[in-house]
Amino acid sequence: MSKIPNSDFFLQPGNTEGGGVPFLPSAAASPSERRLRLTQPVAVSVACQSSEDFEAQSLDLVLRSLRTLLDANPFKQLLVGLSGGSTPGPLYAALRQTAIAHAERAKGQVSPASGQHGSGTTSHLAIDFSRVSFFLVDERYVPPTHPKSNVRLVMEELFGQEVWSDPEAGGAMKFRPTADSWPHPSFDFSYPDTSLPLDQCIEKYRESLSNLLWRHGGVDLVLLGMGDDGHIASIFPPLSTAQYEAAVCPNVMVVHSTTDRFDVHDRISVTLQLLAGASRKVFLIKGESKLDTWFRMESDPEQSPLKFPALEVINSGASYVVSFPSIDDFSRRRRNANRSQFRKQSILSMSETHHLSVVVFGASGDLAKRKTYPALFSLFCEGLLPPNVHIVGFARSKLDLGEFWKQIAEHLTELSTYFARQVAPLSSKCEDLVQRFRSICSYISGESYDDEVALKKLSHHLDCLEGSERNNNRLFYLALPPHLFALNVRSIRKHCWALKGWNRVVVEKPFGRDSESSEKLSNELMEVLQEKEIYRIDHYLGKEMTLSIIALRFANVAFKHLFHRHNVRCVRITFKEDIGTKGRGGYFNSYGIIRDVMQNHMLQLLTLIAMEPPASLSDEDAGKALEKRCTEIRIQLRPIAQSFYPEEDLSENELVIIVQPHEAIYLKFYTKKPGLASGLQLTELDLSVMDRLQVDRLPDAYERLLLDVIKGDRQNFVRTDELREAWRIFTPLLRQIDEPGVKPEPYPYGSHGPESAYSFIQRFYSYHKEARYQWHAKH
């Protein structure tokens, strides 16, 4: 997790000789401006397996850092900042024993006590500690003889000095060496003189540090911890703007801070600016509570140094963190615990007084039976529905609950088998899960979707299920044709609207036929609903690999410059289905393939790729009754301008994102042929999600999107303004196609599609070279 210092943030991260206070061009910027420049906290992580390993790894890292800095300039005197608290005590004692061992080895003698600390991994790191000066990062404003004094801690643990108060000198602090003290009697250690009044103490220490920095050229190494509350040194969050500006001001160096969280309220601390200016920063994080704070800092979306002051130091570069337990292990356990907790409680954090009613209009239709009810069943089995929930189906089909349920149950068989095995393989049966889900389901029929009598019956039914004392939230899922949306919504608003709690309406595509019809439909919905109450589902926005596009582009530095017109030859989005239009002929005669998948699904995929206008054409091809079912995005890169390999006609590198049916990402590139041959062969870097990540089932897109509706998360749904822009793009094209004279090109059922389509693709995409290489899904 190493990080290159941000040259915009720090003009000079520290010279090679060790030290050098960085110039901070942004120190005068406001906290909000500086937060924009802070990136995700990045430090080199040193994982430890035990408490003893933590001490050994800490010592090794410090010694290696000192060795590197000393080697950079044989004549330099290093300056090291020391923190207080309980964590670094054992490290200081180990450093003292190491210094003794190194000093005695230099004299040609090794004592039994010191020899054990000078062996093993640190024996080769011989360091002349007489070339190391120290200063205290922070101090409690207490007498140096006080048990909580950091001066006392360092004197006793690092320098092996006995600290005592001399009554003949008015109680002044005195030091005297012990039998096992620091081997260099004239050690250089600067610290605040807390025997002085607080203002004088701070001013004197500021002058002392100013002289130190002048003599040493800057801070070389600083050892830091982090408190449970996120404080480092004695900089306690949250920081006000004034506190933050003082902490990053180059001319301040030392500040007075206060805290009510500990017995000693007044503190003296060096500034964040001085700490960030060190050539190396080492954080020592030990214990679950402190690791939890570190985890929250890394996960915090704001990444604000006002909330986590350590960010100011970490993002200056050259930062290290030694942790026990290891940060990676802790983060993994924390995420698993969060998932477990997430499953145990309602996603809404509802109390027992909240109730959720899910009303599915068009419940006897194909969409509801194949997608809506199976998605709700999966959420039910996962424990992600609220504890008080009921699902009510409404349709024109004259069915009783038994007849209706028979139609639904046949679509739950595969899911019930899976969840029975996953949730409780020894005690739970498939039938038990299905019956428990059936117990929260009911069904009502009506003559139409604005049938006043039937909707009043539905309203009374909901009132009986919910009870009058509860906050009642209602989700209305319209698995209906678009021309019924406005009619149904007006009736819902009149008869079934919840007065206590939220109401949310889910509508399915198509959202109109062109700009005019879409605008008319949106206006009709907006007459009775607010934008925040409308959830337009494009189920492709809930697919695992669609969501992974964002992670691929923005969480990987390797792809930062890949998605650019200078590198990309063309973008090809392919949508194929192996089923025909059977049962949906009327729909396709009216809407067609462009309105069905290109204006919504494929345009959303292209938008997520979000590349600048490419130099070459981006084309999308789609079709029914083809040789296979798949949706994939191919980003073909430009060819190498000049290759010295003998092979001619090399295929271009290509990044492929398979959205369905086998979720995967793979990169096609060339490597040397194995063995004695010197030629090239096309191969892949492959992430097949189900295999590489050991996932046995990915949630269906409808599961994710329905859960988002319940949560009130609208980011994966289509807004009115977004829909308007999509139709603005496609409406002119559709009007030309709808004109007489444009004839569709037939192709055999189960084939690759029209030959003319592939001839067109070959003008922009090196399709003919694909025959050399074929990706195979893992099983």
C-alpha cells in the first residue's frame, strides 16, 4: 500500500539526506479546499501475528529507517520525534538494548544481557546512536515526575534514566543513570519544560524546536500512535477551522490543546505540519479499538483531516503502519461482522412499530412471476426484509390465493433449494422456506387497475395487515404496461396512499416510445408523485458486472489512463439473446429492439464506460434468436505503432467485461510463447467472478434494486432528466427507421445475425482476428 507523495500537496516530500521541512504551498488553503486534495489514506502496512511480533517488527522498521537515513549522508545528525502513551514503551526499551549491544560490539565486547537484543534480524543494522537526536512530539502538562508524563516514559524506557524530584532544588526534576542506561551519556533529547507556566513552556519549546530544525535541516523520522478517538500526538478531533489552520501553519510548530476525554486536560503538541514534514512517519497501532478507529478512517467517505488528523500526515507520503492484529485481517473480520449484522437486522433499521407493505400490480403476469416474486423471496430468505412485512398481489386474473400461489411457487423451486442448503442445511426444508414466505403473501383481483371497488378492498386489506398504531410504509410495484401507469398511480394515490410512513412507486420499462411520449408519461406521473417517490427500474443497473464497471475504472490506477481516446480504438457493446420474440410479438412490433434494449440497457453501459469521444466509431449490435445469450463490453485498444516482433497482423489488446451470463472481466494481451520458441501468443488476465472470488451465487439484479427501493437509495434508478436525455439521443434515429422504406434484415434463428452487421463492424473493430483466441467460461 505504498504511496508516492502528492506533488500538488507537498512540493518537497523530504530530501535524500533525510530531513528537510517540506514547503507547503497549500497550507493557507481552507480545510474544504485541502480536503479535495487528500486522497485515500495510503501507508505501507506491516502485518504482525502476535504481540511479540509487533514489538519485533516495530524495532526492525525503526532500525532500517535509521540505517537508510544515516547511509544517505554519513555526516548528518538525525532528528527523531517520539510519542508517548503505553504502546511505544516496549519499543523504546528494545531500542535502548539495541543501542547498548551496538555500542559494545563497536568496542569488541558483548554482554549477555545486550547480546540477545543485538542478534537475529537487527544484528546487521549497526547504528551509531550518537548521531541521533530526539524530541518529544507531545506532552501532558504535568510535572516530569508525574506517572503520566511522556518525558518520564522516554527517560525511563529509552534512556534508562531514573527520574526523581530534588527537594533541595525546589522539587526540580533530576535524572540519574541506571546500570542499564543509554550507552551515550551526552544524549540529545528535547522536551517541553512543564515546570514553567504553560505559556512560557510552549514558547520555550517552540524556540527549542526551531533551533533543532535549523541545526538538523528538518525531521527525519517520527513515531506516532493513534488514540481510540482518532487523535495523534495531542491533536484531538474534531478540529475547528481555526484549530486546523493553526495545526498546518508552518510558523507555529507547537500548539496548546485541551481535552475532556482524559484526566490531564492541558496538552502541548507539535503541529500536523511539522509531523507531515518528516522524511518518514511510522504509526504504531495495537489493539482492536485503535484498529477500529484506523478502519473507520480508511472507510470514511469524507476523508477529512478535521475528523481524522492522521490523514494530514499519511497523505504527505512515506508513511508506514505497524499493526497488531494486522490491518488486513481486522478489516476482513470487520466487513464480515458488518455483513452478519446487516443480515440480522432490517435494512431499514425499523423498530417493531414499523410495517412494510409491498403491493405488486400485475402480479399474475410473466414479469412478476419470473422476477419480482423470486427477488422478494430471496430477500426474505437472506433476512433482508423488515420483520413486519406483507406482500400483496393485485391483478385482473380471477384467482384464489391457492391458484395464484401455485403459479408463483414453480418459480421459487431452485431458490428454495439453494437457501435451504445455505441457511440451515440440517434442519430446514425447501418446503418450510416456501411456506413461511407464503404466510406473508396474499392476493386480490379486480376488474381493472383503477377498479374503485377492488382498490378500496385493497386499502382495507392493507389497513388490517398493518394495524393503526404503526408507521406504515408502502412500496407499489407496477409490473404493468406503460399506458396503465398514470391510471393506476392516480387510483393508488386516491385509495391506497399511506398517511403515516413513506410511499414509493416502482415502474418498469419501456418509459415511452420517443421523447414526446416519454415526456407525456413523466408529466402524468409527476402530477400525482414527487420525483423522490418514483423508481424507474432498468434492471441492468442492478447487475453485478454493471456495478463493477465503476469499481474497475475508479478504484484501479492501472485503468486511469486506459479509458481515454488516445488509447481506445473503439468501444463495442454486444447484446445477444438466444430466445426469440415468442409471446412478445405484439410488444416488439410496437417498440422494437432499439427501444427495448439500446435506448436503456446499452446506453447505460456506455454511459458507465464514460469515455471521452473516441477517435473511431462506437457501435452497438443487438438481436433476438441468436446463437447464444450474452451481454458484453469490448474496449479495443489501439495497435502498437511499431513492433519489432516478427509476427504480422497482431490482434489489438482488448479489455472485455462480460455482464451475462458468466460474469467476468478479462484482458487480452501478448506474452512470449513458453519453451525455446521466441514468438508471441495471445493470453488473458482473467477474473471470473464465480470462480476466482469463490462465490456460489450472485444476487439477481431485481433483488438488489428492490432492496435499494426499500432503503430509499435511488442511485441505481433512472431519473426524469436522465430519461429525457436518453430519448433526445435516440428519437431522431428512431423516426428515420420508422419511415417507410427501411426494411429489417432477416437472419436464420440461432445464427450469428445478419452478415451485413459484421461487415459493418469490421470497418471499425478487428473482429476477423478474434478467431485466433476464444475466452472460455470457467466451471
